[in-house]
Amino acid sequence: MILDAILRQVSVRRDYGALAEYIAPLGRIDPGKFGIAVAMRDGGVISVGDAEEPFSIQSISKVFALTLALGKIGDALWERVGREPSGNRFNSIVQLEYENGVPRNPFINAGAIVLCDVLLAGHEPKEAIGETLRFLRFLSDDDGILIDSEVAAAEKTGGFRNFALANFMMACGNLLHPPELALGVYFHQCAVAMSCRQLALAGRYLAFGGVNPSTGRSVVSPQCARRVNALMLTCGHYDGSGDFAFSVGVPGKSGVGGGILAIVPDVASVAVWSPGLNEHGNSKFGTAALQTLTTEMNWSVFG
Amino acid sequence: MILDAILRQVSVRRDYGALAEYIAPLGRIDPGKFGIAVAMRDGGVISVGDAEEPFSIQSISKVFALTLALGKIGDALWERVGREPSGNRFNSIVQLEYENGVPRNPFINAGAIVLCDVLLAGHEPKEAIGETLRFLRFLSDDDGILIDSEVAAAEKTGGFRNFALANFMMACGNLLHPPELALGVYFHQCAVAMSCRQLALAGRYLAFGGVNPSTGRSVVSPQCARRVNALMLTCGHYDGSGDFAFSVGVPGKSGVGGGILAIVPDVASVAVWSPGLNEHGNSKFGTAALQTLTTEMNWSVFG
Amino acid sequence: MILDAILRQVSVRRDYGALAEYIAPLGRIDPGKFGIAVAMRDGGVISVGDAEEPFSIQSISKVFALTLALGKIGDALWERVGREPSGNRFNSIVQLEYENGVPRNPFINAGAIVLCDVLLAGHEPKEAIGETLRFLRFLSDDDGILIDSEVAAAEKTGGFRNFALANFMMACGNLLHPPELALGVYFHQCAVAMSCRQLALAGRYLAFGGVNPSTGRSVVSPQCARRVNALMLTCGHYDGSGDFAFSVGVPGKSGVGGGILAIVPDVASVAVWSPGLNEHGNSKFGTAALQTLTTEMNWSVFG
Amino acid sequence: MILDAILRQVSVRRDYGALAEYIAPLGRIDPGKFGIAVAMRDGGVISVGDAEEPFSIQSISKVFALTLALGKIGDALWERVGREPSGNRFNSIVQLEYENGVPRNPFINAGAIVLCDVLLAGHEPKEAIGETLRFLRFLSDDDGILIDSEVAAAEKTGGFRNFALANFMMACGNLLHPPELALGVYFHQCAVAMSCRQLALAGRYLAFGGVNPSTGRSVVSPQCARRVNALMLTCGHYDGSGDFAFSVGVPGKSGVGGGILAIVPDVASVAVWSPGLNEHGNSKFGTAALQTLTTEMNWSVFG
């Protein structure tokens, strides 16, 4: 079976890519970890490797934050964040200055900080964090999803660049709450820990027209699901998004914890985890595994 | 039927968008022109409006030039041009300087000039131009496709910015032929005139796994077709590519003549033409028509 | 006499330029205020207008902070801040990213924040602030120089862009103390209030080879004075520095409070104040007054 | 005597810096060449080393082109070129795009191409070139000044980046003649060969208030001389201008042929030549020699 073949291929390789050592706990992960889980329409999950082990989802959380933010303020969101690929590194501040504090898309750090500002909606950070966590538990039907407080603390300690981005947007009038509050939400979202199984289950609403196929209940409109998928495809892998679309061919969102959530519309939601990163900050083996999977299964959205 | 409904919607609108007046002949086109053609797998073409009238395909030619260039040098192309969205205007020279003369993707002007340099392959410009023209006639099965020499001349007259791009890349060692030769090919490619019908027919190999469905003969490999589609989706509409993916949801490539070629994998190849452009230089009504079409037909690749 | 003529010229003009309203107390200053003071080698001060009225010296404080920082760590400073004009607005963050957190010169905001980090030297902000204040009082021989606490508070309230700069440099490893401490010093330095008379007296060491001509005692080495003057000439007026050199022809440093300190080597130290600013953020009438003064007196360093 | 001491210091050093090998004839110069000439008010010239040997003046020609262009159109020039340091490399095209084809100052390549466009004034390139040559011969009182045609040819052969700059400005409407004509003048100006003696003599009008002190006749107004000096100080050494002002302390203009013209107002005009360049493209030993000279003679304009 294809997942076993992928696991065999990966298990002999040692060229893992680099760990995200600037967040201390992520630098201590065993680079040999590898898991993949595929959640099908019927609720079944096929998985191999370390698919039950929680890892830090990091920027993958931006997909769920975007979904929640669109639920809160709808298309008004697009006045505060763009929908275009950035052509820059994930934490670049250059573009913010040229475009007056409006991030190019919701999946670069600055854009996700705006999403957190939307989620705050006048409340305390812990309420917004709680809402995100409840949403993830609901989507995965799993109350075991937690925030890794050590990671959250490390995000803050090393988060000067994110403080710079948030303060810059505040100076431009594109945050409604003090930077430290929006960042409080941001750092905790990044620190959510999920297993491949949980993540694949959580992504099903994007694969199946906004509906949770287990319950048949709508999570978001079909149009909203399509749009989130479109943004994942054009902007989901930072400045390696074009490459991911070219080689893997499905919408995906990566995190520097080494996870990737990939959506195969009408077919499956896939989560993969391998902690080593390539030069764009995306999981090296995770990308390779998805490329093999979509090629072998003929799952590319491009024919 | 949906195309008639689209034609009715468009025919009452007068907010055409701006013509590409910096290329003189394009500035004299009737902004009220509108045509759309859908080429199906079985070879049938459904069309409405001015779908038989040739227009200047401009940057849509880059799709075919990319296909030919990949056929000539394969993956070696990617050492000379990237695969990432640009995050800049179509003719920006800033990115070229920051990335040492390597254009971000083959669909911005600088990237397409590299494609033309590849097509030259030591020959005269007229041979490379002839090859492109033969390829288009073959794909459309229509020997009536011609180059508009008035447009080609106007491209050259007003092409100082493209001369700047080509000379800059030459300075960086990323052109193998003198800039004026690569530009000679480039200006003539942009000046190819095709109707929506011809263009929709020409695009079928991208919709159907690299195969011309009429003849059943392979034009390119399925992988090559997928990859061109991926690049169209992430980079096909300049700095409005993210927006097009978000709102239309299929691979597409626009030209400042007002045409758009859109690919619905496994379903259809679509060409639309309306000369007025939006702020990103893409056909305003053309984009709207495609949005209606893909929404009504449920043709988005994103589910 | 020339100063009276300048005062007459200015007193009939009403095209003051814009107040720095983003710092609230500066937005409430009477734009009609105007003062100028010229401190000569013999200790005499000639002045007209509102030359005894304290105003917020803002970025002029960077000249004195630079002098103190050079005294603390000497040429090691130049590993943390450059000596080149910036080619950008005073608070641009773009350059910082392109040059990895090293500000182009000590007179743009980011550069001055580095100076404040040097002045901290492991102590509390209030000690570094006190040191600056003592230095200014010593140079002016005037213990009446104070910090305007309302201005200091307003600097902090509206200082998100400076928070962004400081956090960005911290992320790059170019601050040794927490951003809020360096900024604490920075905001208070900017809020020092001095009159034209006090400021002209304070600047004499730069005009007279590093020596306070009243006492004959050396403040800094002649070489140090020359170098500070050189930096004032090339970088002292943000992105209007070239223009100031071109039209006024002597080293100068402006502040958004409307003050300018100008140095005429071997001749005089001049301070002028008029709160309205030109498009580069430099005092509009202040610049004009200095142009008249240096032209009439033949004081340009350029012959 | 000071020049002899400088010659002795230089003669033992072998860390010449890099030759400008991208212009082939400049790459074949003996890096051990060194000359310096000081032209005094009384017409006397003191010199040591290879001060009689012609070298390629390259960008130093921009000083004389600026003088001629100001003579032709006066302050109207400043609508087409700025007066601010660039904060970028001498041949950067990035700034041109951000500022719509208006070069930041007349001493970067793009700015000098505008000067050449002004000098053309509707005539043939050879007339504009002839005018420049006549001006240099007049200033030096030496008819032996020639253009090195081999260098001029090499400038053109390797001038793709300058072609890019010129075409870009043409696209922005900031050239009045075809790019190849303005570049024809530009390439020949850069190829003028002069000795240190000739160059020092030619620069005297800038040191002495616009007057040729030998004849007592005015070349330009005192104000014009001051302004050219101001631009030399702020912009004369590309992105090393701040450093030159900081360490040498007088107006200067360098060329990649290894020459520097330095102006000591009211005292002397100095030319130095050493072909090896530092990281900013300015003569390495030439800068060091001038630093020693201005320090020992107390010639800094900064006191």
C-alpha cells in the first residue's frame, strides 16, 4: 500500500533538513520522527509511522484561524489583509512598509497576527485561544488536543520579529488591540500540539465542501472552503508556495514544526509530519511524501 | 444556457475597465467586444459573442512558449527562471536585481524573455517565431492564426521597459543571445492574434493530461501539463494571481489584450475576451465571466 | 544686522509647514514661533525672536547621544551602526531588513536606538537619561535644561513604529538590552526641551575642534568633532540631507520639534527654531533662515 | 614633505584592492601605479609618483558633465534628477523603479545618463562628446586630453546594465533622446583619459569659487561651484560617500579607473590615482592617501 511504501522510502533517509532551532523546544525533537495520516470521506483514517504523536502545528493553525476570522467578520477581513502570494520570506517586514501595514495574505506571520486581532474582538487573549482550541477539538472530535505551554513561552521569548511586525501594523492602524494581546493569541495558537490523525480529521471540512462528513453538518459554506483551499494553494508554503503547487499539486499549509496539512478536494484530508525543514521552512520529507502520494494516487488538482 | 446568461449579464455593463493604451493598436479596440468559447473533451466548442474574432493574445502566448521551452531543455529551464509568484507588477525590475537576474516565474515579462532566449537556440528570431506559430496552428488545427505586424511593431516602439529587463538579465548572464534577438521573438509572440475558439482549442492539451483529445495524440507528458497548470494558477495573473485563484478557482493566464485562457482539468479549456482591464492588468469582464462560469458549473479545482 | 533681517523676512510669512501632530504636544505649538541664536567663539550669543523659549529638541538629541556613545565604546560603535546616508525616510524599516538589523547611520531612528542601547551599558534607563541631561547642562553651562514629561509620554504612546524598529534589531542581535529599556532612554532624550540659546551654546564643541571655547577645556578630540560634523552633513536631515548640504552648506541636525542645530566650523554654532516642517520632516523656515544666514555670511564649508 | 611621505607609505603596500575587470582594458592596468597631484591657487602643481600618466577618469567625468548640464538648463535639471545620496550601489535599478525613473543624484550611473541626455540637446553624440572634451582641455589648459577608444568600446560591450538603466528611464519619460544616443555620450565621457596633473588643474574652479585662478576668469558662479562641491561630498563616492566624508572630510568624486578628484575649498584641487578599488568601488590607496593628506594638512571642511 502507498503509505507503507512512503514510510519505507523515508525510513532509510538521513538528510532530514534543519530543525526550527530558533524555537528551543522544536530544536530538541528527534529529526527521525515521521508520520502520515489520510482521513477519508467515510470517516476512516489510514496512517503509518508516528501518526498518533502530537507535534507543534505552528503555522498550520493559521488555516483554522482564517476560518474562524471569516466566520466573525466575513469579507470585511479583506480590507485588512490581502490574498496574494508574498514573494518574500514568511516574516519579512519589507512588504508591510511598502503596502502600509496591510499584510499580503493571512498565511504569513503578519497576516496571521491580524487574524488573531480579529479573533480577540474585544475579549481577553485566553478567550480567543480557548475558542480556537474548542474549534480544533470539535473538528477532530477529540478533546485531547492541548497547547504546549513550553512552546508558547519559547515563541514569546524569541518572538522579537513578530513583536516588530505587530508594532508596525499597530503604527499603521491595522490592529485594533494592543500588539501584546494579538501576539498572546498568536503565540498560543502556534503552540497547539496535534497528531497527524487529529490534524487530518480536523481538515476534512476543507476537503468536503465545508461539511464535516462524519456528522453531515456544515462547518462553513462550500464557497468558504473553496476559498481557504485557494489561499492554501497560492500562499500556504511561504516563498515555496509555487514550488509546492508545482510538485505536489494540492492545497497545503505547512508549519515550522514540520507538519503539513494537505487537502485533496472531494477525496481526502492528509496530514504529514517530519521535523526537518527545507530552505523555505517547509517540511522536507513531508513535502516529498506528499509528492509521492499525490502522484501515485493521481490526486493533483491540476489533472 | 450558462454562456448566454453570461453574455446577457455582460452586454448591459459599461464599466469596461481600461484598455492597454500603451500599445497603440490595443487602445483602439472597441471595449464592448466580448466573446467566450468552451472546448470540450469531445472536440466540440460552445461559444457566444465575438468568439470568432481574432484578438491580440499578448501574455497568453507565454503558456505556449513555456511548453515549447520545457520541450527543448526540460528541467534545466528552472536554473534560469523560478516557479514562485512574484509579489510585484508584471514588468517590475526590482525583483530581478534582488535575485541576480533570475525572474521569479516564466509568466512575468522577464521570465518570458528567458523563454524566448531558450526558443532561439542559436537560430534567427524568425525561426523561433515560426516554431511558435506552427505550434499554435497545430494545437488549434487552424492554419489561419497570424501575427499582427502592427501590434508587433508597437510592442517594440513602446518596449523600453522590456529592453531594460532584457539588458539587465544580459548583464547578469541569464540570456544567451543578444537582448534584441530575444526581444524580437518576444514582441512577435505577444502579437499573435487568435479568436476565443482558436485559443480554447489550443488549450485542450492542458485540460486533458497533455493529450490532444481530438487526435488522441500526446502533446506533452501528463506531468508537464499538470505543472504548466500549477504555474498558471499561482502565477498566471501577475499580482492578481491570488485573487483569480480565490474567485475563479481554476488555472488561467491573462493577456493585456483582454483575453484569458482558463483550464478546467479533465473537463474543458475555456477562452474569454473582453478588452477592458482591471487594476492588475487582467480582463475585467473576462474574470467576472469566468467566475460566474466556474461557480455555476461547479468547476473550481478547490472542491 | 543679518539676524534682524531674517526675523523680518520670516515674520511676514504664513506658509509655516506642518506641525508634527503625531506627537500630540508638538501639534499644539504656535506655528508662528521663531527664534535663532548664534554662539561665537568668544562665548557671546547673538539672538533674535523666541530664542529663549524652550522647545522639544527631538532628534537633535542624537548628536549628543552619538558623542556620548563614541566616548563610551569608540570605534566599536561602527560595528553596530553604519555611516552612510539612508536613502529612506527617517523611520523606515525596509533598510534594516536588507542590512540585517544594522542601521545605516546613527541619525535615523533605528541608529539612535542603538546609541541609547550603548548608553544603557547595563544600567537603568534613568541613569542613562540623567547622563545625557548632565552632558547637555554642562555643554550649555545651564542647569535649567529639563525633560518635558508630557512629550516623553506622548513619544511612547505613539511610538509603535519605534517599538517595531527596536524589536526588529533585537531579533537581529543588535540590541544588548530589552527593547523597552533602550526605547525608554530614546523617548526621554527626544523629549529634552532647550532654547535656541542653550542649544547653540551646547553645540560649540563641534564648531571649535572639540573644545568648549569658554573654558578652553576639551570635550572630545578634534577628530571626533570633525567626524560628528561629517555625519551631520551627510545624514543630519533624513532623506533631505543632500538638499540641506546643497542649499545651506554646513553640517546640521534637525528635529521634528522644528529645531535645527547647524555648525559652522571655526566660526559659530547656530540654533534655529520654527515648528512647521517641510516634506522631509525638517523645519521649513529654519532651513530657509539658515540658507540666508550662511549665504550672506559666506559660511558654507564648500567655498 | 607630505606627498613624498604618502608615496613612501603606499609604495610598500601590496593589498591594492580589486581592479575594475568588468571593463577589460581597466583590468590590465598595473595595480602598482600611484600618482597624486595638488593644484594650488597660484597655478603651481605639486605632484609625486605617476602623476603625469593618463588614466581612465570614468565617473569623475560626471562632475564636469554636471557643470555643463547646469550651464545648459540650470535648475530645471533638478526636475529630472535628485540631489540625495542613493543608499544603493552605483548601478542599482531598484531605486529608479521606486522613484519612477528619476535618479537620486547626478553621480550615480542613471543620473549621469540624464546629464548626457541634457548635453545632447538635439545634436549628435559626437558633438556632445566634443563639447565635454573641449571643456576639460580648457580647464586644464592642456590640449593633450584624449578619449581612449578602446575603453569606450569596452564600456559599450559590457554596458548591458547601463542599457537597462537608460531604457528604464526612457520608459518613464525621463530621456529626451533614444537611449543609445545618451549612452553613446556616456560611454565616451567615461573613457576620457587624464593624468593626475591634468585632473587637478581641471578641478580648480571648484576649489576657488568658480574661478580659474590662473586666468582670473569665471567658469561658473560661486554658488554653482559650492553646490557641485556639496553634491560631491554627499554623493561622490556611491554608497561609500558617508565614509569618505567621515574619514577624508572634503568633497570628492571617484571613478572605477582608480582616480579621485578632491576639492579643498579656497586651498587646492587634488587628484590621486591608484587602480585598485575597495568594496564600494572607490580607489583604496587613493582614499587612504587623501585621508593622510587632509589630516596632516588640516584640510577637512569639518574643522
